[in-house]
Amino acid sequence: MMSATSTLALTHFVTLADTFDKDKVTPGVLGFIVFAVIGGAVWLLMKSMNKHMKKVDFEEQPQGSEAGGTASAAGPEPKTG
């Protein structure tokens, strides 16, 4: 036998099911899981990017030494002959 409380809860649930639009598409549990996985992946990628960006050691050279710095940055010239 069902108790009065469960019968009352069941009747409320059935009325909610009747008002549900069967033509309306909802993402459901699978949509939430996919969204959570994508969010977790973005968080991990941002964490990894921050770790790699902290390793970058960039010091800007003054404007005057830019012409002399490009030849040395290209490396040694190849030997001919």
C-alpha cells in the first residue's frame, strides 16, 4: 500500500509531467556532463599555460642596439669554400 505522502508526491509529479512540453529539447544529464568536461579541460589548459608562461624569460633590448642584435641572433654565417 502507498502512504498518503507518497500518493500526494506522485500526483504532483504526474501533473508536472503533463505540463512538460514534449516538443522542447533540453540538454539533460549528458549535456551537463559534456559541459563539465569541457570546462575542466579549459581549466587544465589555462593552468598549464600559466606554468609555461612563467618560464618565459623575455628582456626587451633598447631601440639603438636592434640593428646589431639581429645579425648575432641569426647565428654564425656558413663557411664557403
